[in-house]
Amino acid sequence: MEDPSNTLRQEGFTIYRTDRVKRISPTQFLVRTETDIGSFLVELRDGDWHCDCSSELDYCKHRYAVRLSANAARFDQDETAESKLKCRYCGSLDVSRCGFRYNARGIARRYICNECRRKFSVAYVEPQAAPGAPSGTLWLLNQVAMLTSKLNDLLRDLDERIASANHQRTDKALYETTSCTDTEEGATIL
């Protein structure tokens, strides 16, 4: 006599291999029926998988297929640096992107673990647009350098104008004091 749990595993494996499992969220999966007329919803609630099929058993073939699909997603990733990313809390490889965080230390990419549902951040490194093309950060630094150069030129010009205005003011005051003393001396001489 064959073990019922082994039969469920074989049927679940068949469901998984025929690609009838679709992830609709990190905790919810749809499993198409054998006749492709409808689907069963399998979801993770309170740490346990629950299926809406009418199985009297604690474990059904749909849950087994979903567990296979969720675990296989960990190993099907590309060999990039991001695919080697693990959840810092539970160590799972099943993580998804969920936005960015902007703060004083810079930009960080946010991730969510699809198993423990916790979020974490990793410092964001901007990808190169094209080989040889400067990144947005380099462009921004170049713009800041150009503005700094222009500001320095403006400040130097402003200093020169202030110095020339002060020089003209002192020359005018010196001329006025010199002309006043000459007229006084001339009046006494006559």
C-alpha cells in the first residue's frame, strides 16, 4: 500500500513541473486546477501555508507545489551580486526590491524578505548607463565644480570692484583735504 503523503508529494511535484503555480504576492500563490478551469489560492498566514481546496488533510498537493515553487525561486536567480543577497535577519535568498531610502548618508536600496517579511537596506551603487559614459554622480560633481569656479570668479570680480571703489573714495578724500589746505594757504599769502 502506498503512503498518502508520498502520493501528495508526487502530485504536488507534477503541479510544480507543469508550471501551474503563479506567485501573485510574496505570501500568496495561485495554483491552476488540472482542468485549467479555476485556481486555488494558497497563502502564508501566521507562518503556515493555507489552501482553499476542500482537502480534509492537513497538507495538500497544492501547498506542496507552492513550497517547491517558493524554494525553487531562491535557486533560479542569476549569478549577479544582487542574487547573492540574503536577508540579514533570517538568511533567506528569497528577497525582493521595495524602493529606495534617501538620507544624509546617501541613497540605499530597500529590500523585503519574502519569508520573514522584514525590510532592510543596502547602499545603492548607481549602475553605469553605457560604457565610457559618466554616471549621474560624476556629472553632478562636474556641475558643482563648474559652479564653484564661476562663484570664485564672481567673488574675485566683486573684491576688485570693492577695492577700486575704496581706492577711489580715499583718493577723493585725499584730493579734497589737499585742495582745502591749498586754498587756505593761498588766502593767507595774499
